[in-house]
Amino acid sequence: MGTLTHEHRTVGYQWASDVAFDGIRLEVLSDEGEILFDVSVPNTGPITVNTFGKEIAADLMMIAVQTAKRQR
């Protein structure tokens, strides 16, 4: 598990994989350990973000996408 820092807040993240998905996902976690959103990094194709219908700070999302891109 790693951490992302956005302004004065630090959130955790973890990497996940799924048999139905050809790639990896970066799951950004709340303080309670719930998934706030995830960044899907397929082996081929575009990186996508799933916010599960929640509003997420754009800066935090951009930091997460940059972290995910480094794994590609």
C-alpha cells in the first residue's frame, strides 16, 4: 500500500488485479479503507477513472493518474 498527498491530506492506495480485466487498477482509499475511486490501467487502451458516482477533487485524481501511468 502506498500514499498520495493532496494539499494537506494524505490518502492510501493499493494495486489490484482482476481476472476479468487485462491490466491493473490503482484503488484510492478513504480514511476508513473504502475505495474512493479507482484508476484502471489496461495492458492496451486508455487509462480510465471510475469514481463510483462520487465527486472527487480533480487534483487528487490527476495525482492518482500520474502514479498509475508510472506502472505502465
